[in-house]
Amino acid sequence: MHPTRAVARALKRPPPKSPRSNARLSNTASAGASVSSTIIHNHQSLPERPERPNFPCVDAHAARESKIRASFSSSSSQPRSSRFDGPEPPYARPSPQSYHVYHHKSPLPLTYADPLPAFDIAYETWGTLSPTKDNAILLHTGLSASSHAASTPSNPSEGWWEKFIGPGLPLDTDKFFIICTNVLGGCYGSTGPSSIDPNTNQPYATTFPVLSIFDMVKAQFSLLDDLGIEKLYASVGCSMGAMQSLAAGWQFPKRVGKVVSISGTARSSPSAIAMRFAQRSVLMADPNWNNGFYYDGLPPHTGMKLARQIATITYRSGPEWDLRFGRKVRDLPPPLASAPSDPQHQHPHHHQQHYHQGTVRKPALCPDFLIETYLDYQGEQFCLKYDANSLIYISKAMDLFDMTLPALHSINLKPPHPSPPPHEPHSHHLHPHPQHSNASRLPHQTSHSKSHPPPVNPPPHLPSLAEGLAPLANTPTLILGVQSDILFPVEQQREVADALRMAGNERVSYYELGGVWGHDTFLLDVQNVGGAIRGFL
Ligand SMILES: CC(=O)SCCNC(=O)CCNC(=O)[C@H](O)C(C)(C)COP(=O)(O)OP(=O)(O)OC[C@H]1O[C@@H](n2cnc3c(N)ncnc32)[C@H](O)[C@@H]1OP(=O)(O)O
């Protein structure tokens, strides 16, 4: 590019037209001075530039940044732990009083790193442990949830599975003793990157070891040991919790009576890894992330907000957003005087049509469509509630999860022997047969257990997944998926069910739900998800 043009472009000015000035500029020795004089000359001849536009979303973000900075610096005299000991979701507001903490004093061997010298696991319980301790259900959370799955006397705020846990509910506290933990690596009371490393008395930050799903489960079983629970009635989990649930049944086949895996997988897919990678990338590109060492300053809230926006896209579905938001935009001006009684104007699409015909609604570059304001809001809500490093570590653990036999061998995991086959028919009074349960009458159910057709085009890894899942061959297992889930699609649910059957498991219950809620169906569809669980348990 001609040097004059380059400089002019950099200064956002048109290049000089005078051949004389071009000639002068070709003399490199005097180029700098000549460029300035030429530009000053051109500037004087140009009309005033219009004022730069304002962007309310950018201003709001800057204002929020200053507010967060002020709140963090005003609390800088407090010990770090009281400023950032797990940002709190509004539904949980955890505090050391509202959950129990199990402290494990001896080292925990890890899959990818040296043992963790000691660790804490935060947990909450619902229901009563039977005298024989045979009615415990371990509930595993999704990526970012706390142990607060349902309200408790010490924390009456709603939990993330409030409608699933309680007397007569799918996880029936009249029968079962439910235990939910904050996962190892998390930030709601369990040891994670924001916890203090006893060796340095500083937060671990990114010196925290990379974790596997298997490590998380091992930590949970240390808690069970401490509670004297030898065998779980069931291991139940959704999303990442479903991975843990399978891993629990796999690692401890004799200690897990039944496995429930909802919207999970036994082998993270490249597309799910891609979506999580994009989240980690925006997070790690936030200068406040500072290689993970941000606990003394401002957390990477912008990266967290953007990561949550991406995550939210994977948690719901396009069809839901079509129904929920359509192409509606926010802050529609009031209907025109000539049209208030026109019923068409009560519908947002018709508003748009109207403005195309009359006054054109000025599009905004800031969030304008309701789907944009929704994502913006979701990101905003989340960005200070969860520790960024926890998100990175746990999301990585999900990527690494692969129960095909070669992958298990590659991390030196030897499949244990399956539990002995259960007696038929089931004798326990808590075991209604799935086919006679509520779940078998679910409106969206498309396939079930033995009626599930064999795969037409099985994925090439299916045989090695079946070999890997062999320890679960005798464990009754419920696999439930949702057709609109783009994060853990139904193909993955089918492959887990198929692999378990190939491994010889004759007690696989399989449900596939319709509906538009995507991956978050497990949080929203109490009737169908809850019905399937109730029937299976
Ligand atoms: C990968 C894993 O392992 S697990 C991943 C699991 N998924 C998640 O973590 C997502 C968690 N999702 C949630 O917590 C949701 O709030 C749910 C599922 C509990 C409830 O979902 P919904 O009832 O559909 O509510 P949703 O959160 O989508 O929207 C409601 C909120 O958005 C706001 N909102 C809705 N539409 C808009 C919009 N167009 N613009 C701005 N805000 C909006 C509402 O005002 C409401 O705000 P409030 O929560 O402050 O009252």
C-alpha cells in the first residue's frame, strides 16, 4: 500500500489527492513531517465528522465494570475467602451454615496429576437414612450447580431440583435419603481452584490439578465411606452429573444399585468439546483472567458473561426460542393512534410489519431482538456467581470423559468386575417394574428398554464403548435423552443404551423425550423426567 494511504487509513482520513504531496512523501527522509502537514491541511478542508454514536450496552458494561472494581477494592481489606468463597446463585446463597462439609485428610489419587493432599466436599441431604443405610441416592449436579438441590430448613431458598426432591416427588424423601454434593473442582464449598492451597496459603488458581470425572466420583465415595454408606440404592445425575452417575456405577459396581443417566454421555463428542472450548477461549482471553490468578483483583466477568452466552445457546433450543421470542424486538414503541384497537397490533410480528409500512423502527447495534436481550441477561446474571477457574477445570473434565476401553486404558483405569446379576423379579418394595410405572405412559416416550431398536448405523466406537462399559453389565440403568438437546444429542443417549446392551446389560430402560427445552429439559420437565425417574426407581 502507498505510504500516504496507509497513514491516512490509520488516521481514518481520505488520502491526499495532490500529486505534489505524493511526490514529497516518496522521499522517506521527510515523510513524517510531510504527512502531518498534509493531513492538517486536509482536515481543515473536511466537513466536521458527526459525533460518535453512543452504545448503551457498552456504557452499561463499563459502568458495571467500575462498580465491580469499586466493590472488589472496597473489600480488599477482607480476607480473600470472604470476598470470593464461591459466588452465590440466588437460589442457593450457600454459607458454611447451610451445607455440611466433609473434610478428607489424606491424599486423593488423581487421574492426570499427583494426588490432591486433602480436600473438602460440601453436601446437603434430604430424607432419612434407613437403619440399614440401604436407601441412599447420590445425586450428581450439572456443571455449575451447588449442593443445594432443594430447600432445607437451614437454607429455605429453592434448589436447582426443587420440584424433584421431597415427599411423594420423583426423588421421594419418604423412601430415600438423598445426598447432593458440590463437585470437586467447584466453588460452592468443595475444594477447587479458588480454595486455599495449604502449601502456599494462597488460592490454588491454575496450579490446581486437572481433574477427571472419575476423580470427582472418588471424592464423593470418600464422603459415602464417612457416612457409613456401603451401597447406594441409586446414583442419579443429569448432564455432567449423568457422566458422574455412569462413572460411579462403573468404578464401584458393587456399591451402586442402579444408575440414572439423564441427558449425559459416556464419551464426550467433538461438537460438545467445541462448544465448551469456545467458552473457555473467551474466558481465557479476558485480560482479567490473568492466567487464572485473579483472586486478588477483578474476576474475568466479561469472559464469564460471554462464556455463559455461548453455554446458554447450547442449553436450550432454536425451536424453543422461536416459540418464546420469535423475531420480537424489545421496547416496541406504543401502537400508533390509528391502530390501537386493531387486534393485529397485539402481535409482535404485526408490529414489525406495521413499522415497515410506516415509521421504520431503527435497529440497534446493542441487544435488540429479545433473544439477544435474553442471552445478555443470562450472561450478566451468571458472570459473578461462579468461579471462572472452576468453570474451566470442570468443563475440561467433561471434555476428557471417554468410557471406551482404549480411552480408559490410556488413563490406566482397569474396568472392575461387574456386580453380581440382580435377582429377578426385583424383590425390593421400592422397585416397581419400569413397564408398570408412570414413566411407561409418558406422552413423549418413543422407545423403551428391550423394544429399543438396534442401531441402523452404529457409530464405529460402539464396540469399544460396550467393552468399556462392561462393569455396568448387571446394573439396572435408566438412560433418558431429549430430542431437542444439541449438547448431548439423542444419538449419544442411544449409543450409551446400545453399548450397555451390547455389554450384556438386560436392564436398560431407555426414554427419549420430545419438547423444545433442549438440554435444560432436565431442569424444566418435571412431569416427564420426574415420571421416568420415579418409575425406574
Ligand atoms: C452442562 C451441564 O452440566 S448443566 C447445564 C445446565 N443448565 C444451566 O446451568 C442453565 C440453568 N438454567 C436456569 O437456571 C434457568 O433459569 C432454569 C432452567 C432454571 C429456568 O428456565 P426458565 O424458567 O425458562 O427461565 P430462564 O432463566 O430461561 O429465563 C427467565 C429469566 O430471564 C429473563 N428473561 C426472559 N426473557 C428475557 C429477554 N428476552 N430479555 C431479557 N431477560 C429475559 C426473565 O425476566 C427471567 O429473569 P429472572 O430469572 O431474573 O426472573
